[in-house]
Amino acid sequence: MKRKPLVAIVGRPNVGKSTFVNRLAGARNSIVDDLPGVTRDRIYFDVEWINKRFTVIDTGGIIPGDEDDIMVSIFDQAKLACEEADKIIFLVDGKDGINPVDYDIANILRQTDKPVYLAVNKCDNQESLLMVNDFYELSLGEPVGISALHGSGGVGDLLELVTSDFEVFENEEDENKIKIAIVGRPNAGKSSIVNALLNTDRVIVSDVSGTTRDSIDSYIKYKDNEFIIVDTAGIRKKSKVDYGVEKFAVDRAIRSIRDCDVAILVIDAKEGISDQDKKISSIITESGKGLIVAINKWDLIEDKKANTINQFEKKLASDIPFLSFAPKIFISAVTKQRLDQIFTESIKVYEQCVKRVSTGLLNKIINEAYALNPPTSFKGKRLKIYYTTQAKVQPPTFVLFVNNEELLKDSYKRYIENKLREAFGFYGTPIRISVRNRGDKNNKSK
């Protein structure tokens, strides 16, 4: 599959870059807020314009010369985006007019030797359109007035210019890729893991809690398998999350879990399991996603012995017994110890998530389980399981046709689930068991 052209959107803070990207992508993908510097990392979105497909890179607001650590990182990320991109859209604020920072950014962009398109945003009325000509002073060619918020102005004209030499795509199917979401509490080392996997500073890494705000997609190939790695914002306790940008970031992280194939729950080896880790794991299992528990910073554990991992696994089993089905890997983003297990285990877990069991074999296992341990009677009535079938995958979902759904107690459901795992594995994936009275079209799920 040919690589889609990359178009970077750059500009100083608060000129409407994320609003413009959302307009192009047709959804509210980037976090939008009036606070400068909201977008910190470079975020990638696929866009289609008149049968031409390309990828847009949303970047943090550039302030050349700013010495704040985070702002320097934003500036570096924007520079990397420009180096990576085929074309650059330089977005400026038509309401504010030319800002001294705009001159500095223009000087930087002229040195990239990349095609640069000057877009004057916030041209929402005739008065602001009159200011467009002032931006000729930036010496970047003809400025195009647009309104990212309303989609009016010259958005179409701008896209015509940018995509003029892009190829037309005709029903090209994207190859299957396993989508992995890296999730966990703030400061567990999620971004460091992503950077180590990609061998590049793809994501800003900082000791400041909550640095990653957006969920960021990265494409990577490991042996013969392709993956999409999604780095997400750290999920803090709801009581500690401020309304606004951080809340949106947490919502985005949760949405990334629901959109992924396999979630990697990153736990800090030094701090161990917390109540928040348990809540995040519940979100993953309730979403029906494959799950791998990655204990990061294993290099910081001192006096390791032959049984240290076994002791830690026992502690995990005690603290989160409902995750017994999930594989545990002990890694270090810093030393890259066992990092490749993220890929090898994700492949195994994904295969289990999409596994289908033949109806004949499934009923054989359920009938044997029933004969081995019949359910206890309730008020003189005993549960009968007439027939079992697998309804879907991701997660594997099974429907039991019974005489009375109220007779199937949670304890017996767990027994059946354990027997299904003993017989078929379902390594790393939740299982759903639904109950249906024979002849009843209504379905009740676990």
C-alpha cells in the first residue's frame, strides 16, 4: 500500500489548528480549547478530499525562543512534523493580524524547502477577509482566507491547492493492522514505551504528570505483522480530573480503549497495583478488549531473585483476581528489556479475541462440564442447558439456550467460563456468556 502524503498544520498557539484539523477530518478528533498549548504532541488523522487521501499532522503551537520545557518540546515536535511532511499549511489568525511570532515561524518554514501554503484563519466576515492581503508581508506566497470553525471561506480552494498533485485513490483497502492502546495511570511510562518501540521521540516524554493529552496513533511493522500503537493520556481518578482539557483527554483515552483490539495496561513496578489500575482494567474488560498487563520499570526493582517475577505475579493475582486470563509481561522502556513481548503477546491475544469454536465441539464441552458438575436446584427446579452456540468474536460471546434463565447463577456462569478457557484457551480476552430461554428471542448478557 502506498504511503499517503503527509500534510503538517503549523502555527503559533490558539490560531485554530485543531479546529481546522477537525474540520478536515470531519470529527472532533483533536482537543480544542482556548488555552494556548493544548495540542502538545503531533497528532495524525487521515483525510479524504475528492477521492484524494492524505494524512494531516496536527502540531502544538510554535513559540520560537520560548524556554519553557514543555513549549520547547512542542516546538521540537512541530519541527519534526515539518521534516516528516510532504507539504505544510501555515495557519495564522486573521482577526489578530500579523504577530511577530508569525514572522519567526515564516523564516523557519522557508528553510524547510517544503511547499508551504499560507492559510489565514478566522475569516468569518467581510471585515476579516479584508485583512488577508496584509499577510503577503510574510513572503510565503498568496494567502488564502478560511474559516475553520464554519467551514466557509476558502477551505475548498486551499485543499485544491494542497492536493493538486496527489494521486486519486480508488477503493484501496487498508491492510489488517492490530490496534494496540497503551493505557494506564499518569507517569507509568506509557510514552516512554511508545518511543522505545518506535526508536524515535515520536511522543513528548516528561516527568510532569499528564503530559500526553491526546491519543496518538503510530504505525509500526514487527516481523510480518503491522500494528497501530496508540499512546493515551494517563487516566487519573475522576475526583482529581479537572473539567475541561484534562477531562476531554481522559474521555479520549477511554474511547481509545473502546476502539482498540488489544489494550496494554501499564503498571509502575515500583508503585505496584493501585485502585485506579483496577478501574482501568475494568474499563478494558467491560469494553470486551484483549488485555495484556505490562509491568514497566522492571529495571528499577533491586535485588531481583529467581522467584521475584513469581512473587509479583502472585501479588497481581491477589489484587486483581478477575484478570487471571490476561498475560503479564515484565518490561523496561529505558533498557528495552522484553519490549518485543508487547508485539508477540498482542499477536497471540488478538488471535484469541477473534477465535471461533465449532458448534459441535462447543456443545460437547458444555455437556461434559454439565455432567461433571450439574448446577444445584433452586426451589425444586434445576437448570437445563439445551444448546450452546458462539454468537460473535471480539470478545468471544456464547449464547446458552436454557429452560429458565433465572436458574443460571453467576457462580455457574463462572464455572462454564473456566471450562471454556480450559478447553479453548481464550488467552488474554474477556468472554461473554448470554442466556436465552428456549423459544425466547430476547437476549440477556453477562
